[in-house]
Amino acid sequence: MAGFGGLRKGREEAKDNLSFNEGGDCPRCGGEAQDSTMAGYLNCISCGHEWADPNYKDTRKRPEPPTHRRDAEMIQQFKEEMASGELANVLGINKNLSGEQEQSLKRLEDKWMSGMQGHYNAAAEERKPLMISFDDDDNILSTEVAAITIVSNGFDGGEEIRLEYPGRGTEFYAYNERSPTGWKRGPNAETTARSIANVINRSSKLVYANLDGVRISFELRDENLKPASFVIFVDDPGGTDIVAEKGGVVLDHRDFSTLQDYRNVVEMVLEDGIISPSEDQLLWAMREQLNIDDAYHIQMVMEICGENTLKECTSCGSMAELYAEHAAWYCHACEQWC
């Protein structure tokens, strides 16, 4: 049994180490205590156990509550530090501006912050987050060129949105879940509007769609495009589920009842001097609604824009010229009357 002498010795040492002394400080083994490396704790010399010192009193002081004087002192200290470094002209530290300049700067800052508009998916869309411009009087110029509003969520098929620009063609978006350029009808009008905005943002080369509840506003993607030449047309053969507007005019032929209404739309259409296919269809629907003949229509067009009014050919996309004596437009490219 001589070989087990070391084992017996180890057991005896373990017994001595784990034995408890009634008169000691350590709650585990009764060993003597010493200060721990952590404030408010004691450490056992024998077993290394740590426990909270019951007689410890925290002498740390709570920070003083902030006051306007203390904040003013910290702001002044921050300005002094900024002025002494490389960022001396940041945050308006060294303005040296006149009263009129400061008022103008404040006015522009307010308009810049309040002029942010539009929602977009930065991960999926390549666009500038802000497209804000000002006129000579520091007034924000709206970047909205047109808008559509979901009046009712009762889409029953056949609804279509057309976006056109002369020379760049027409984009068609329809209520059709199976089409890559079709939208889905959601459980409410807001969800449907979101589906329309997502489809247009994903497919359109002309505009960005910005969603605001049931209203979708459009901004041109290219700064070189003219807002006056942009065309929006909504075909809603059933009830009035969706309406379009441009320049503050609702483009729904069912809502027009007077010749002045028709003239207002013609003036808006001829702002760029070109009648696009969708604009031509809108004007035709209005003439049917108001019983206006083609001769009166040509007369009104010439009064507003003159004989140089062009019409985009539906066959080849070229610009057809107006022949007033025939009350029609003729396309020389495809040799057809429009």
C-alpha cells in the first residue's frame, strides 16, 4: 500500500483547505479576510473567495444636475476648442455676417429642413434623396409634376395608368397581379397605393413615385426633362377608383361640365406645344362628354397655341403637323393622318 501514500497526503491537504474555522472571516472556509481589488469587496487569504464588505460605505458623489449655467459654460468651452483647431469655420463659429445675411441664411435653413419630401427605398433606388430648388425670392419650387389618388379600393379590372413623355415613349401600369408592371389590390386603399408606388419606382424611367397615404406624387428622374411635357393619363372604365391630377387640375373627364373646364385642360396640354397620344385620348373623352365637335376643338387649339401645334403620331412616334384646313394632323414620316 506504499504507493497510495501520496493520495492520502493529497486528501489530507484538501480536507485542511476545505475545513471551516468558526472564528474566521470567510463565509466559506473561515479564513482571514483582506481587501479585494474591487471596491466594496473582501478577499479570503486561504481560498480566494470574495464577498461584499458589510461595513463598506460608498463615498462616490453623484454628478450635479445640469443647469443652464453649466450648459452655457460647456458650449462656450466647445466653441473655444473648435475655434482653436482646424474646424474653426464650422457650425457658424466665425460668421461675421450682417443682419440681412443672417436672416437670409436662417430662412434658407428653415426651408431646407421643411422642404424635404418624398419617400424612397435607398437600397433599391438610384436617386438623389433631395431635389430641392429655390426661386429668386427663396421660395421652394415644388418638384411634383403630377399625382394620382386612390379614391376607392374597388378595382374590378381594366384600370390603367399611363406615363408619357414626347420622344421617350409611354409606360403602362395596370391592375394586374401577373404582369411585371401591374399592381396588386390590397386590403385597403393605402396598401394598394403602396403597391402602385413600388411598381412604378421599380420600372419607370421617367419618374419617382412618392407615397403619402392614398396619394402618389411624381418627380421627374432626369433634370433635363421638362415638367410641362410630362403626361399622365388614368383609364378607369368602371367606377371612380383612381384619379390623376396635374397642375392642380383633376384629369377625370367625368367631372367636367363646361366649355371652360375643357379649355383649362387644353391650355395645360398645350403648355409644351405637343399633344401626346394619352392627352389626345383624354381630350377626345372630354369632347364626347361635353358634345364638342372637332372643328371647335381645332379652333381652340389654334387660339391657344397657334398653327405650330404638334401631335405625337401613334404609329411611329414622330411629330405630326397641324393642317387647319383639314382639321387634322398629318405625319410625314408614316404618311398618315392623326
